Amino acid sequence: MRVGYVRVSSVEQNEERQIFELKQKANVEKFFVDKVSSKSAHRPKFDEMMNCLREGDELIVSEFSRLARSTTDLLNIVDSLTKKDVKVRSLKEQLIPLLLKANLC
């Protein structure tokens, strides 16, 4: 299943652009949407999504800044999902060059 994670920093911000992009460019089937700052460690829909993802799923985000709070956080999330055999993809950035730069491949 293609799963999309969408995050905006506040309740006032609109998540529709990210949702539209994920639907149009990646045929995302299920969405998890958080309206919280990335500085917040408590992201309820993120936690729900991490528990929901299963082997063979693909997590797609518009850009990695929507998923992680830092590069270290991103690498930890990707590592955790890779161990579950879940693919992670950003529409904006390519993951392999990022991992090569961090000497993780």
C-alpha cells in the first residue's frame, strides 16, 4: 500500500497542497496528517502511521522535512522502516544520494 505522511506546522496552515501532490504524483492510497511543529516530539498521526506500516508498504512524503525533525531523525526513521521492509520515498529529494553522503550505503 502507498501511504502518505503530511505535516504542516500549525492548525492555520493548509495541508491540501501536499495531499494533492501525493495523490497526483504517487497515487497515495492512505494519508496520515499532523498539524504540529516539527519541534514537537508528540506527533499523534506519525505514531499511528509508524504502527500501521507493514512489510511491502511504501511511505511517501512531499519532502523529507515533513517527515523528520533533523537528518539524524530522518536516518533513524528510514532505518526503522527499512527493517520492516517498508520503502521510503520523497517526491522532492532522492534518498540514495542522502544515504551515500552519510556513508550509510
